[in-house]
Amino acid sequence: MCVGCRGRAAASELLRVTAGSDAHGRPAVVPDPGRTAAGRGAHLHPERTCYDLAVRRKAFPRALRVPGPLATEDLEHLLDPTDTPTDRSWSSSS
Ligand SMILES: [Zn+2]
């Protein structure tokens, strides 16, 4: 089941995520496209819409049985690679 839209889907259609830590050492939702990470995982459609729904519902901490909030930037970046804060090419070319 997708933690965003709560729709049923085959596992092969869903992206697995696990609770881990990001580059800053904060608790984070870590994408696990290879489905190899140990521990509890959650699944969602690899789509921005379902990601937004899951974030709004605080579905990741609940699905992953984590008491506190989880950073989701890594996952967000994976789903929306064009939205990168490090892309400053628009401002450096004047
Ligand atoms: Zn979904």
C-alpha cells in the first residue's frame, strides 16, 4: 500500500523507503530503491503527489514506527530532481 494515496499497488510499482539518517546525521526518510535495507520499510508511489500526501499526513514516521519527525529532503530530491537548491546557474550567467 502507498503511504501517500493509500492506494493498493504491486510492490514493483512502489518505492521502498526506510528510516535512517541524512548527510547531516538527522533522522530521515531514506529511499531504498534496491529494497535491500534492513528494518521496517514503507512504500509509496514514486510520484510527487503521493510524497506530498504522505508528508502532510505525517505518514512516514507512523509507517516506520519512528517517534519524531523525519527529514524528507533526500526523498523529495529523488522524486523532483529539477527542484535543486544548489542549481544557481540562472543567477550566475548575467
Ligand atoms: Zn500513491
